[in-house]
Amino acid sequence: MCGKPACATGFVVALTSCAAAGARAVRSGAKTALLACGVAVLAACAGPFPVTAPGGDNTQQAASLPLNSEASRPRRTRATRPQDVLSEWGTFGIEPRSFKKPKTTRARPLIPAPEYTESIQEIVDNATCHSCEQKPYHRLVVNASIAHGVPPSLIHAVIQKESGYNPNARSHRNARGLMQVTPATARFVGVGAGKSLYDPQTNINAGTAYLKYLMRTHDTFEEVLAAYNSGPGNVRKYNGVPPFRETRRYVIDVKRYYAASAKEGPAAR
């Protein structure tokens, strides 16, 4: 049954006419009245005839359109069903999702943690520094070593890794100078107040003082180097050398530079 109001009204009128025509058909036995009833019901459900819009002529507009055009073809429409309304309102206010294939990334191999082989006391007791006299800023390194009790071979190893002996080096973390000391670190160790950290003597004194502080507050040589690179907080968090590629590479490189000047034999090569 049609759901349009005009169709429902026409159907009631047609049904009333059919009732009267049916009564006459029964009395007269004629089939014509029953046929007229069926035509009336079909006409009622077919809906009203198209009405010409004010100021326009539908006949002329239809005649002006080509026979094979999209506008001249009759359009089929379907009555709106309750599930259509529910399905449309069920997605109201929800943005359509775009399903993208997730990118597959290869896990980079983690540099293994360096072996804990030397104690801090062994490092402090070893004052050997082979061929250090030819290295830049060696006299300043020796003075800082005597003042803070850090072996010169370790100071040279840190300078070589941090800046490559470039006194004007600066990192994105605002670390400056030969040993890449930040202003906050210099203030923490009480060295270089009011002085430029690009000055080699000031920078070496501040970096060596910070190394001495880390050697007093950590258990192993590797933890001292890891704390100098990534901070003491990360060493405490991971209970040792953090799993950072940069930090683990830093520890390995500084140990190699240190061994090259502090030891003799195959380890120094």
C-alpha cells in the first residue's frame, strides 16, 4: 500500500466507489462495474498527474530536450523506508574513516651494552697518558687533572668524542666548547660563573669538575660516561647504561679513545 497522503485519500474514495459498483455488479451480474473498480483503485495509487509550474510550460520544455538526454529519461524513485532514515541518522556527526595500510618499519639493531670491565678506582689510579704531549690543549688538561683528580687520558678521550678539539663547537642542546658543557652544568659544579664556556681553560675545568662529580656518584666507569652523555637521571631510570643508540655508541667510543692513551699493548691499538 502506498504511503503518500494523496494516494491514501484516493484509495479511500476509490474503495467507496468500488463498494457501490460491486453491489451493482452483483445485482446485474455485469463484469464492467468490477473492471471500473479496479481501474479506479490503480489510478488512486498511481498518484496525482504532474502539474505545470507557474510561468513555465512542461510540454515545451520536454519537447526541447533531446530524446537521448538524461533529463528526458524518467527517473525511478523509491519510497523512503524507516531503515533508510535510521541508517542515515546513525552516522550523523561521524567523519568518514580512511583506512590506510600501516607502514612497516624495520627495527634498528640495538647496540649491545658495553661490558663492565673497569672500576672507577682503576681509572683514577691510572695516570698514564701516552703521546698526550702532542695533543691540543694538553697543558690545560694537565692542570684540570691535578685540580680535580681525573686522569688526563680520560679528559682527552671525552674532548675527542665531544668536540674533536673544536673550542667553538655547540650542540642543539646548548652544550658548548671542547667538552660540550651547558651553562646549567657549569653553574652546578661552580665553575665558569660569568665566563664564556667557549674559553678552553674554563670549559675544560667545568667539564673535568663534572666528570669528578659523576665518578663520585656512580658505581662503574661505563655509568659515568653514560651519565655524562644522557644525564644521571637516565642512568638511574634504567639502572645502568640506557638503551639509547647514541649513549651506547658514546660509551664504546670514549672507552676506546681512553684505552688508546692509557694502556699499552693490543688494547691501545
